[in-house]
Amino acid sequence: MTELSSREVGRLQHLQIVVKEETPLLPRVAFALITAASIAGAVFTGHGLGVSGPALFVRWFGLWTAALAGGFLAWRLGYLRKAEKDLDASTVTTYNSTALRRADVVGRLLAPLVALSAAAPFAASYLDNRPLLRWMIATATLGLAVTLALGIRRTGVAASAALLVALLLLGWARADAGGGGYGWIRLAHLSAFTLWLGGALWNISVAMPAGRAHPTIDAVLTGARQLDRFRWVVRLALPTIIGTGLAMADVYRGLPRSWWLHYPGVLIPLKVGVIVALVVVFITCPLFRQCSPVRGVCNIDDLRSGDQADQTDEPVSSR
């Protein structure tokens, strides 16, 4: 995304922003695909660690809710800025206030799900002989639920929640892969997944409604810049997920090809297929302006083309 200069911003202020009623499909598809990939990966990993039956999905649910909260908080603390260069300060503040009110609602809806996921470390049988780590993960999960319920509009609360997510990711990485090199690879994998999944949740549940509520040039540009920061993170997260996933699967390289065609081995090719689909969606989304229902958020060049169209139409409308 190329930023508009302050002169261009001023020239575009007369434009009427186009807002679609329907929520774009591709971001929701991406969210579903990320979740599906996480289920396949978590079930495969859990199976390798000796977890079976419903406990596999309880463990996945713990990882999934922590990731939802973590990426959500990353947008709140990292992509949302109090001020944006060349944009009206009051408009930015108003847009952010709407977004933060919405984020409080979503965070409080997420809180009970996070609280339920405190059962996840008790479903992980490989933690039976590591009670301290198990209780650390469970306590941090409950603490995260409490901070989300308090409301993440306040920076201090959001920062505390983010620290708890970091502690959870560290705890799960150590539980799953130990403290050596594979532990750091596992941490990078979980972190990349977290930033993508939770960021997708913010875009769908917070950014889109806030954009609809403020159809002005400065608000559109505020939303576009926040979305672009998230996109840069995804550009880093995607290769990290692929690279760390392959590194973790390397220990299974010596198994016969037939093993990869049956459960649980088949989960890895399935996950790779889902990630390929995610790459396609990530590339396609901006091409078809599917990132937001508000014109210009997906690609600010749409505002330039809209300005040119208005200028072309002016002589006709003045007759």
C-alpha cells in the first residue's frame, strides 16, 4: 500500500466514501482456514505426544483461544496508533474510540472461552509429571480471561493480557518441545499462528464495523494503515509457519510414504494444503478488494481512482 501525501489527503476530502452492507467473504474464509490448519496441526502434535480422544481437541482449544487473544491484543497494542501522520487527530481518535469500544465487547465475549480453555493443560497427559508447568499454564489462562473481561481499551490491561499470552506461548512451547532448539522453533510457530489468527479476528469483528461507522477519508486512511501493518506481520508469519512446521516435521522424515496417507500422518499434507489455500486467499483478498467493506481500506489507490472519476464527472453534472 502506498501512502497518500498530505496534499492528496486534502484533495480527496470531498469524496463520498462507498460502504458495502455485506461483510466480505474472503477474510471469513481465511479465518476458517487458519482454524482448520490449527486443528490439523494440534491434533497431529498432540497425537505424537501421547494425547488421544477428546483430549486432543481440549488441548487444541487451549492453543486456539490463546492465539485468538494474542493476535487480537497485538492489533490493539501494535497496529492501532493514537496519531497518524497527516491525518486529522480528532477523526483518528474518534475512529479508534469506536474500535476500542467494539474490542471491549469482543474481548469480553472471548473471556469465558479462554476461561474454559484452562482445562487444556490437564488434557495434556504428557504434563502429568510436570505439575508446576501445568499449573502455570492453567493459572496464566485464567488470568488472561480475567484481563479480557476487564476490557482491553485501557492500555495497561491490554499490555498485562499480552504478557500473559506470551507466558502461555512460552509454557506450551516448553511443554511440547522442551527447552532446546525445538522449543524455540515451536515457540516461533505458535507465535506466528497467534499473530495471524487473532489479527484476522480483529479485522472481521472490530476493524470492519468501525470502518462502516466512520465513512470519511481520514477514518478510511486510519483503517487502511492499521490493516497494512497487519499485512506486513502476515507476510512474516506465513513463511515462519511453513518453515517451522517443516522443521518440526523433519523428525518424521524416515517414515514410509504410506504412513503419510493414513491418520495421523495424513494431517500434515492436509495442513499444507490448507496453508496453500491461505496463500491464495492472502494474495486474492486485496486484488478483489475483499479486505474491508469500505472503499479505500483494502487499497488506497481506489481513492485516487475515485477522485479521478469525480473530476471526470464534474463537467457533466454541472450542465
